[in-house]
Amino acid sequence: MSKSVFFRLLKEEDKGIGLSDAVAALRRGQEESAVRVADPNSFGQIPGSPFAYWTPQPLINAFEQMSCFENETRTVRQGGVTGDDARYIRAFWEVSSVNLHTGQVAWVPFAKGGATAPFWRDLALVVHWDFGRCTFFGFTGLLHRPSEKPSSADLYFRGGLTWPLRASRFAPIPLPKGSAFSIRGYAILAPADDLSSLLAMGNSSIFDYVFKLALGRFAFPEFVVGVLQKLPFPQATERERLTLSELGLRSIETRRAGGTVHETSHAFTILAALQTPGDSLTARFAEWQMRVGDAERQVAGNQRQIDDIAFKLYGISDEDRRAIEESLGGASGEEEIEGADEDGEEEGQAPADPRGLAADLVSYALGCVFGRWDIRMALDSSLIPDLQDPFDPLPVCPPGMLVGTDGLPATVHNIASSDWLRARANVLDRPDESRFRLPRARAQAEMYQAKPGVGQSEHEYYPMLVAWDGILVDDRDSKDDIILRVREAFQVIWQNRADAIEREACDILGVKTLRDYFRKPTGFFADHLKRYSKSRRQAPIYWPLSTASGSYTLWLYYHRLTSDTLFNAVNNCVNPKVADAERRIQNAEARLETAAGAAGTKVRDEVDELKAFRDELLDLKKKLLRVAELPYYPDLNDGVIINAAPLHKLFRLPKWAKACEECWKKLEKGEYDWAHMALEIWPDRVREVCKKDRSIAIAHGLEHLCEAPPPKASKRRVRQDSEPEDIEEEEQ
């Protein structure tokens, strides 16, 4: 063998001085950490022959002596590319739960990369899937790949592991059964008994190093399928495999416990503030942050044990291990869990700081008012269902959701249809909202919902009124005032401490009152928009439709939208408010006739203000009716932004208003003719498109109108080993 001397000076600020010192030490026969002697010919043992001069020889030998990662029991594949994410992909909370996982055409979980998150990260996205055609619903192929079936479609819906294409480190997470995977969220498919130990090994520092070594790049490489298939993978003993499996499962559960406090997670149960003890929010938040720190330390401890086994399996000495971990930037287990995904997009998750946790509290309360979350779980943790196995199919509803007798999100219909539910309508007078208290046993229009086996317990009656129509208002004089109703939720949860908790939450949020927080465009809705945005999708579910000045706001719950919602908002909220404004104007004008001097000026100003308010209400009414008469037939399958687009003039947060306006313009131009809304508003145009475009015709169930011949089967052979150069083009 012909050996060469290499000098590693990556950390030296002055490379010249560093090289001179290393050469001098070498001449004196002294050991020098910057010097490595290696045989360049041995680099050819590694696929691609990277310049691996700093790699321990046992690791280089592993590429020849160990079996490849992919074998007769393990399969590694890339998934399909939709070509149009706006059409085929949604956040899971956007679509109707009826269409999740069930039926001939359904929305199924979709692994599409995301932020680096060792051991566990929720799959927030779903893709529209046609089980009859075994492809994305309406998908007819792409120009560069005309096949109607996406890549590896025959391997979808099995349990496995997935990881993002581009990341700071290789960190696979569970791919639950029933999930599809994409060109940016690859999949490892293996027997169920092997998945947790594979996940542990995949998250080890040494496996990350081996992968990057084969790729020839250590800074944010692309972890492609073709390279993973050929990586050397050691054979563990049964005892080592069981230990790895246990450590992997522990790490998953620890990570997933953190997801139970995030509304946009399949694991959501109740808030961080409700999972911790304390007399104040500040104390509870501090306790939660301590738990987060403890969880990180637990995972880091698991990581060290995994690394101990993994380095041993690869035959790496302690000295070489230290060098490898140094080259990786330190021992793993300390990676940033939340942050930018592989596309540079920020993951939509509120930070675990006091302000973010306080915003979570208000959001949760509003969700309880709209019947999204089951507030009883905040009162009795024994009601919280257990989380499923991490490799089992994801639940249709997060555990913390209020569900009906069919197991789907509660509505006035599936709640009222139960034999063990009855309504009690003892309507109470509402005192001044600032002093309002809601005794749990005397809630207004309480809904009885006995837990099976509990009998006459304290949870016999559902403890608060639910806004089943999905409409609230920012109006002190209304029984459906959003602030009053959120305070009711606070009363149920915090009882005699509700006022103090509310004041503390406002202090943390930097507002004087809850009403200020809801009224400011940069307040509640801005926080909500950030929380409900994932992977380039902005999908807020609580919508503020406001007058130009924000003097009056309707709050709509996306999941309760119907073709009657806007008409109901006008008839039940705006019209009565206009009538009240007219009465107040008449009374003020009558007083103006007898008022003089300063008193007259004050009354005249009052009249002007009332007229301006009335005119704003009339303008709001006009805009609402204009949209309602388009006609406006919301369909959750279209997604949040398309359903919100016609209302873009009524949103005050510039970022969201602009996004909705841009979406509306695309709808008008015909760029989204696959959407149900396009067919309802421009039926003639869309039907003409269906004659020429089979994909659009399928989307609307109008394939019989299509005059274009069906696509021919592709003759292009798709390589199954998916070498880096064979990776399909990215989504458009």
C-alpha cells in the first residue's frame, strides 16, 4: 500500500501557522491531532470514492465487509411527486374528517420532509388519494413522467420510517401505517418488529457520519435513497437489537409527549398550562419549560446509549469516536428540534416561551367555545385517551378533540343523535361581562354527556355552551360576544381564579384586555396564522371578517362553514347591529334638537360616530352578501385559502389578506379550475376545461365530458434503486 500524510486544519484560524506547526511536530516524531496517515487507494472501497482521508480504517473496511442496508427484509424507496402541491396537499386540519383515511377517495397522511426532528415529528400534511386508480385524485402524470401512478405507489400505506431529503443530519422518524411518502420524504419499509431498532440506529451519530461520508458532504447534504441502499449496516445481537428498540421507543414517546400540547399535532390533548401544576401561568410555564429541559436530557441520554451500541457495532475505537463526533460538530441529541424545514420554511408552531404558551391558552379556549376541543379533559385528565402506537395509523381526530357518537368531530347533529345525550335549556341572565362567572353545574344551555360507566358524576353535563353555528362576534352587547364566550371557557377551567389568569395572560401577551388582543390584526389572528401554517400552507381555521376600521368583527369557524353561513351572519348579527345603530342615531338626533353649546357639539360628534359605524356595517353587509351570492359554496376539500379567497377584502392582517387576494385572482384566471369553488362560480368555463383536461374532469366527477383520449402507458423504465442522478424533478 502507498500511504500519504494528510493535515486537517479546519479549525485553525491561520492555516499557514497551523500547517507549519503540524509539519514541525511530525518531523520531531510527536503525535499531532491534525495529522492523519491513510492509503488513498482504500477510498475506493466507499461508493463514489469520496476523499475520506480522515475516516477510520475500520469504517472504510465496513463498506466491503458488512452487508448493505437494503436487503431481503428492508426496502428503501423514494415516493411520488404531485407536480401541483396546492391542488393535492393539505394540512390535516383543513379537510373534513369524514374524508380522512376512509372511502374510495380520501385524504391520507403524507410524508414530505420537514424540519430535522430526531426520533419523532408529527405528519401534518395529507394528500388526496384515489384508492380505485391507486394514484393522487385526478392525477394523470407529469410531462417528464407520464405514468398515472406515482413512484413506489405499490409500497404506500405500510408502516416504516421516513426522513427529509435535505437536513442537518440523518434523523428518521416513524412513518405510520396508512401513510404515503413523497420525493422529499423518503421511506424505509421493514418488518414491524425491526422498525424501532432501525429508527434508533438511523438516529445514531455513527450512521449519520457513514451516510454523509458516502455522500461526500457533511453540511446539509441530500440524504438520497440510492446511497442509503448501499450503506454498510452491522448485524446486531438479539440483546443489542432489543436494547436499541427500547431506547428508540423511549425517545419517540418523550418527543411525542411534547407534541401533546400543540393544536396542530395528531397527538394534541390539552395545553402545557393544563399539564402542569401552579397557582399562576408564570409558575406553570416555568414548570413546563423544566419538563421540556428534562425531556431533552432524557433523549440526549438515550442518544448516548444508542451511540455506545452503534459505534461498537461498527468497530470504532474511543479515539476514533471522539474524532468523528468532533467532525459532526459534537455529540448528537442536541439538534434543533423546531425550525426551518428543508425548503427554508418555518414550521408553524408556537414557541415554548411564556408568550407563546399564553397565546396557546387563548386559542384553546376559543377552540372549546367552537366545539373543537373537549374542555372536560382540562377538568379530568382521566378522560384523555391513550396515544396509539407510533407506527399505527394516525387518528382521524387528535385525542383532545370533542367528538360525537360516530367518533368524528362533534356537530349539533352527531351530538344530539345519541341516546345518552339530552339538552337542558335553563337560560341564565348574563351579568356584566367583566364580572361573569359560569358555575359548572348551571351552564347556559348545558349539554348532558355522561361518560359510560361514570353515572351521575361531575361531568354529567357538558360544562359550557358551544357555538354550533360557528359564528361569534366582537360585540359587547351580544350574547355571542367572542370575549364573553372565551371568558366562559376560562371560568370552566380556572373557576374562581379565572379573572386573575386572564389578567396574567394579557400581561404576558402585552395587551390591556382580551378584547385588545382579538381586535389587533397583529394580535390573536397573527398568532393563529403562524400556529396553523405548515410547509408553505397557511391554513388558519378561525377567521376575523371586519369592517374597514375594525369597529365590528365577525369570527367564523372554518369547519362550520356552509352555504348559509354568510347569510346567517348578516341576518343574525349584522342586521340587528345596523338596526340598533339606527335607533341610537334617532335618539341622538332627537337630543340634538334641544342641546346647545358644548353639549350640542358632543351630541353632534356622537351622531357622526354612529353614522360612520352604521355605514361601515352596511358596507360589511354588502361585501358579505356579494360573496354569498357568487354563489359561495365552501368545500373543505378545496383547503382553507381557497375558501377564504372570496372574502379577502374583509381580512385586516395584510399578510393574510394579500395571500387570499392572490389566490382569488388565480381562481378568476382559471389556475385553480380543479377546485369545487371554481365549478360553482364559473360552471360553464370549468365544464369547457373538463372537455380538454381529463385531470380536471376527474376532480369534478365529469370524466364523461372529457373528449381527450386517455393517456398512454409510459414506456420509461423507472429505476427502483433510485440513484441520486435518477431522482425525479421537484414539485412545481
